[in-house]
Amino acid sequence: MRVQRLAEALRSVEEAFLIGVPGTTELWLIRHADCYQDAGPDEDPPLSEFGRRQAERLAERVSRLNVAAVYSSPHRRALETARRLAADVR
């Protein structure tokens, strides 16, 4: 009985948030991967080696989805992360 109630609750959450509902648009907000810590506040640091690995792992996961567009801020760390996800970054 508890398992059935839990399953019903999960279905209602999916419906409320339109998860998996055809015709809906999902919007993902992704923060840039790790960047070098020693950069000053006025600098635009690149991704660290760890950050490049993070971005690659994220790209592997996102590659399974049908991504329509990738948007990024002009900061180097954000662009480097976004370009791992798609060649066409806006």
C-alpha cells in the first residue's frame, strides 16, 4: 500500500512539473565548471583541469538529450563550459 501511494505521489509531482510531458520546454541553468582560484576579481580565468573534466562529464550526460540551444555569458569560464555542450553557443 505504501509503495502504491509513493508511486502515485511521484506521478503527481511529474505532472505538476511537466516532466516528460510532450510539447513542454525544459530550461536548464548550469553554472560554469571549476575555474582557477588564484585569478583576481577583474580577471577572466579559464577552466581549471578539474573544471575541464567536470565540463566533459556534463557534456556526456547532456549529449543524450535533444538540446535545442545553448546560451552563455561572455565570461571565458562560462563559454568554455558551454562549448563542451554544443558547438553553437549563443
